[in-house]
Amino acid sequence: MRTRYFGGLCLIFLCMASLCFVVTGVTNNEDASALYLMSLLWENTVPTNWMSGTDPCDSHWDGVACTDGRITSLKLSSVGLKGALSNKIGSLTALQTLDLSYNKDLTGRLPNSIGNLVSLRILIVIACNFNGHLPTELGNLTNLSFLALNSNKFTGPIPPTLGKLTNLEWFDIADNELTGSLPVSNATQSGLDKLVNAQHFHFNLNHLSGTIPPELFSGNMNLLHILFDSNEFEGQIPTTLGLVNTLTVLRLDRNQITGSIPSNISNLVSLEELNLSNNRLNGDIPDLSTLNELQYIDLSNNSYNSFKLPRWLTDSKELITIVMDNCSVSGFSSTNFNLPVLQTVRMKNNKLNGIVKIDISDSSALQWIDLRNNNITEADVEGRTTALWIAGNPICNPGTNLSSTKSCQNIVSEKSYETNMAQCENNKCSGNLTLNPRTCKCQQPYEGILKFRAPSFSDLRDTERFKNLEESLKTKLGVDAVHLFRLHFDSSDYLIISVQLFPVDTELFTRSEVIQIGFNLSKQVYKPPEGFGPFFFIATPYIIGTEESSKGLRLGFIVGIAFGAFCLALVVIITGLYALRQKKRAEKAIEIHKPFASWGANSMDSVNTPRLKGARWFSFAEIKEATNNFSESNAIGSGGYGRVYKAMLPEGEMVAIKRAQQGSLQGGTEFKNEIELLSRVHHKNLVGLIGFCTEQGEQMLVYEYMPNGTLRENLNGESKLDWSKRLQIALDCAKGLNYLHELANPPIIHRDVKSNNILLDENLNAMVADFGLSKLVADTGVNAGSKSHVSSQVKGTMGYLDPEYYITQQLSKKSDVYSYGIVLLELITGRLPIEGGKYIVVLVKNVL
Ligand SMILES: *[C@@H]1O[C@H](CO)[C@@H](O)[C@H](O)[C@H]1NC(C)=O
Ligand SMILES: *[C@@H]1O[C@H](CO)[C@@H](O)[C@H](O)[C@H]1NC(C)=O
Ligand SMILES: *[C@@H]1O[C@H](CO)[C@@H](O)[C@H](O)[C@H]1NC(C)=O
Ligand SMILES: *[C@@H]1O[C@H](CO)[C@@H](O)[C@H](O)[C@H]1NC(C)=O
């Protein structure tokens, strides 16, 4: 029990100590630790310059911006975050901007603690994978002006508390799975009608239901865009909508709205797009001649009273697109579609009859007239007939003048615009790289999909328009080139465009460039050219090659900053994950090792030839030469066992040679054991055995040379080990020990874990050394029934000895873990385990 208690203490202390090193920098303590804890829940790729031991503000972590040591902005779009958002986010109380967009593996709920971020002005989590209800605490963020939660999997109702966000300008919850009706104020709660500063209600693509409440709208509102399309709204369109005369886009399409279109819609004089299609509207269509700005109108698939094509429609000067499929429209007689900017007329499945007069001269903008399945008997067409589709009309009956023209055939969709790549035809790229359409160089583009929610046009072959879009993306986002492709309208009439953005000069964007471009798109800093209307963007996470290999870099013992229990849990998880990964590697390694072949014939010992894997036999003469006859100048250490010499093999390889003193020679069996053991374990955090020598009564082991000596030497005096190095060393040792315990076969208990047995290579990577006392777990001890521990004579070093082992003589892996805990305390304090007669564990305990 005591042991466990101490072990727990060690971890707690370690955690607290790591907290210290986290916060010695410029960044506010709470902020720094919250950020670390958040990053722990993210499985892998946070930006590479998020290094433990560095200060988030001071070291300018990518995506982090600070004011006076407080983190005020966190922008992590398209980083590839995996995992959940920690409720520790709630500690970053100075945060004003939070953008986590385009991390499609960022999942779980939006923590309630987000409601603590009362300074927040901008909250964007577009196209992540969040689910669960929207926290009612969002209502506390009264300084919020930009809230974009679109394209996640949020469920449940819109919390009425959001009505408290009176500073909100952009409100986007589109493309989720929200249900329930739109909350409005009553005696007990606030509602969305209070959002008088909101310009954007983007609620489309949810399962919102009920009647659109009349109380929602008033003359105080400043709405520009109402996107309620693709929900389950029913009931009538409230007449109060006519009060919101700031409105430019109104989409109520794809619901189950009934009744007639309120005539005061005609008050919405700024309206540019009106889409009421796919509802159950009936009655008469009101006179909308006052809507002088109207560019796009879609009234399709409703059950209006039969009506004649109204003059306000055919005389409009601004209309670019008219869509009235399946609308019971009749009449047409003297209609002359010769409006200056009209591009598209879609009126299929109606009752249009009489003579169609169309002037499609080259100066006309008309590109697309779809009048299929009507009752048109005569046509007076001037100019191109290629833009006219009239199949399914009597005029196309055999023998008539137009019957053999293309116009009477069914529509063959024509190729949409696509950035011209012809000049790069002969170039090819590999991997993640793609051709830059301007330079034909191979680069890794930032990719995504632009979705325009209400474009005024519908011609996808309009080269000039899309070249314009390319140019605007290029200059406003500061990229080298833009590739647009796969242009199409989806089933909700959104214009979908795949986009690749290419970096200037370099092969890759830097992380900070990606975050900036992502933010410019998610925060709507970028504005598309006229006619494209409201948009949003969904990026593909941008993974920079080196980040993948740095997975887990930050993990480790920064871990439990807060609670010992949490620490323990995490250590277990990390060890588990690590073990899993290592297992694969180890299995592979075992395959590769050739069976032992190089055992020398002239062993002085009578012991059986060890069965070795990879270790080489050295002659005494060879070693004598390599160590310059064991010269003092080559000696690098000594211990109870004997002396250690540095030596250079004829091939130029540096090695360390451990020579047993006369008198401390192991028995032949023990020596053989050690060689067998050492030659069997191969791990980057275990000192590798290169060979051995048993000639002339000597027992010598030849190891990899570790130029930076033992950990203990490096902790003495003015240590050059900074905290991040110490953390790395702790991790390295843990990995080495974990390998011995969990992956070596049979498992090995080290029995003498201590700072003197941890060596550092030229890069200060730590390796566990000295298996002299190692004990195979498979050894049969007194407790032959159990393999989890072995009983044997107590061996080890004072100060590191596990008291439980000492008392019970039952050796288990836990004994090594205890010793490792002492090493951690050494790493943190720099003190020896026993110094001035004081035991480090007692000291630490008293301090705690
Ligand atoms: C909210 O914004 C106002 C005005 O900019 C500012 O004075 C106030 O400090 C902000 N509130 C918080 C909690 O940051
Ligand atoms: C035509 O509109 C009616 C509603 O008026 C709808 O029920 C029907 O499905 C529509 N037909 C087509 C082909 O969309
Ligand atoms: C088509 O128009 C003719 C007159 O031009 C009319 O007699 C006929 O009933 C119309 N057909 C339909 C289906 O409306
Ligand atoms: C076909 O066009 C010719 C010349 O434009 C006209 O004289 C003739 O009456 C038309 N025929 C029909 C069936 O519309």
C-alpha cells in the first residue's frame, strides 16, 4: 500500500512540477495549463511548434495570439485535430476569437464551460464533427458578434438563451440536425426576436419545425439574409416578414409552408434573391414589381392558382434568373424575353401556350431558356436557338419548323467551367502534390469546397464570372494560383465549387498561413465577387508531412497538471497506446534479426554457448588495442562491477567497454544470462549490446557508446537539461522500461533502475542501461504459480529500492516503476535520492 501511495505521490508531484515549467513563461498560468490539457485530448496533430516546455505566448505558438500574457485568440482551422474539445477551454477567459473550423475529426459535445468565455466575440466551429445539444451557456457570451456552428451534427433545439446575444451579427447554425421550433421571447425567456443586430439567420438544412413565429420579425431588425430552407417549417409565411426591409436574401424553400405568399413581401425592396420553391403555397402570386433589386426568383413546385406570366416579371430590369417550374403558369402571348441581364429562364412543366417571342441575339445575355413540357404552339425566335429547350411542346411535333432543331431535343448538360490546366498537360505530381495551374509546379494545395447559398446566376459556363472568382480568391487570400473544378448545383440549389489554393513559391503552406487562410474563409473576411451571394467554405484538413511524424510529441508527463488520478489514467493510456504501436515494431524487428551465428569458439568458460541474436564476440587482443591497453585516459567510469572504457573499433565505431574487476566476476551462468538478455532486447531507449569478450578469464561487455554520460552526471551542478529535455528523458526511460516489461519475451524486470543507469546519447536521448541484475519474469521463483512477480534475494541500489519489494522480497515490475518514480523526482529536483541523510521521497512528501 505504502508503495502505491508513494508512487501516486511521485506522479502528483511530477504533474505539479510540469505545471511549474509550463507556466514559468509569459503566459498566464491558467491559460497555459488549459491549453496543454486541451491539447492532450487531441490525438495527434497540433501545430509542430506547440512544444512542451515552450511558452505559448512567448514562443508564438501557431494559431495562438496573446495580450498581456492572456490568450486572446485561438485559431486552429484545418489543422487536423482529432478528439474532443476539453472543458478546460472554459479557463481561457480572455479569449476573444476561437476558430476550430475544418477539423472533421473534432468530435463530442461543445463543453458547457464555453459559456465562461464572456469576452468571446468570434466563435467558429464550421465543419467539425461536434454533436449533442447546443449548450444553453452559449447565451452568456453576450459580446459575441460572430457565431458559426454550421456543418456539424448538433441535435436538439435552439436554446432560447441565444436571444441574449444582442450583439450578434452573424448567426449560422446551418447544416446540423437541430429540431424544435424557433424560440421567441415570452414572459419567462428571451428569444431570437431580440437579436436585432443580427444580419444573418442561417438556419438552413436542419429539422427545425413548427410555424415561423410572427413575433420573430419586427421593423427593428437588420437582417440581410434569412436562410430557413430545407427544414420542416409549416404554417404560413408570417406577414411580419414584410417589416424587415433590410433583407437581401430570403430562402424559405424546401419546407412545408402553406397559405399564400403575403402581399407585403413587396415591401422588401432590397431583396435580391427570393426562393419559395418546394412548399405547399397556394393562392395568387402577389405583385412584386416594387422589388427593383431582385436578381433571382424561384417559385417552383407549389400549388398556386393558375396565373398568367405577370408583367412585373417579364419587365424587370435586374432579374438574372427566373425559376418557375411546375407552377401552373399559363399565358405568354406577347412575352418578349429581351431583358438586359436575364440569363436563365426555367419554366418547365407549366401551361404556357401561344406564341413565344424570344430575341436571343448575340448582344442578349440569355443563356438558358427551359420551357419544356408546356403547350407552346408557335415560336418567334431571333438569333441563337441553342439556348432554348422546348421539348414536350406541340411546336416540336414532327413537321413543324422547329421540330428538327436541337431545341426540341432533350437537354444534354454542357460542360461547366473549370480552370484551364491544358498547359500542364505533360506534368505529373505524386503524393499529396498537385499541379499549380499557373506555374505547372507540384505543390500541396489547401483544398476545400465553396458553397454558394444563393447565387443570382445559374449559368456554369460563364468563363468571365469564374475567372473573376479565381482572381478574387487569389488576390484576397494572397495565394499564388487557384484551381476551380467540379462546378455544379446540388439538390438544394447551392452552387458547389471544388477549390485548390496554391502557395507562393514554396511546395507547402506553413501552418500559420493555413490557419490564416482558413480564418479568412470561415470568418467571411473574404468576400466573393458580386452575384455569388452568401457562401461558406469547408476545407480539407491540411496536414504538413513533418507533423505526422511528430505525433505524441507533446504528450507524456505534462499530463496530469491538475490531478494525480488524471495523471495515472493518462499514463496508463499512453503506455497502452505506446505498447500497441511498439508491439508492431517489435514483431517486425524479431523477424528481421538473423539467428545467432557469431559465437566465438574459444570460450574460457564451461558454460554452454549462449544463444545470441546479433551480439558479436571480441578477442581480448582486439579490445586491448581498442582501449589502448585499458589506458587511464580511456576510462570513463567505474562502479562496483568494474571499470568502463571508451574505445574505438577498427571500423571507427565508438563503443563503451565494461570490464569486470577480478573478484567481482559473475559466475559463468550470470554472465551468460546478461549477454543473452542484452542481445535479445533491441529498443531505441535501451543501450544496445554490440558484443562481449570472455577470453583470458575476463568478462567484458561492449556497448554502444553514449557520449553524454549518465543522467546523474547531467543533473549535477549547472545542468544543461531544460525542462522539455527532462520530460523527454522521462518519456524515453518509460519507453525503455515499458519495452522490458511488456514487450520483451519473456518480460524483464530491470531491478536497478537509477539515474546512473540511464545514459544519454549525443542528442540527449535517454537509454536505459545495465541489465546486470536483470531478472526474467519467467524465472521460477517461490511463487511458481504466478508469473507476475518473482521472489529472490533483494538486489538494487539504496534510495531506489521499492520498500514493498524490500519487505516482502517479492519482485515485480512495480519495483522498477517505483525506482523510476525516484528517477522522476531526481529529474525534477536535481537532488540525489538520499542527500544529507534525507530521503527524497520524504522531502517531497513534506513539501506537498
Ligand atoms: C464586451 O465588450 C465591451 C465593449 O467592447 C467591453 O467594454 C467589455 O469589456 C466586453 N466584455 C467582456 C466581458 O470582455
Ligand atoms: C409540382 O408541384 C406540386 C406541388 O404543387 C408537387 O406536389 C409536385 O411534386 C411537383 N412536381 C414535380 C415534378 O416536381
Ligand atoms: C393547349 O393550348 C390549346 C390552345 O392553344 C388548348 O386548346 C389546349 O387545351 C391546351 N392544352 C393544355 C393541356 O392546356
Ligand atoms: C415555317 O417557317 C416558314 C418561314 O419562316 C413559314 O413560312 C412557315 O409558315 C412556317 N411553318 C410552320 C408550320 O410554322
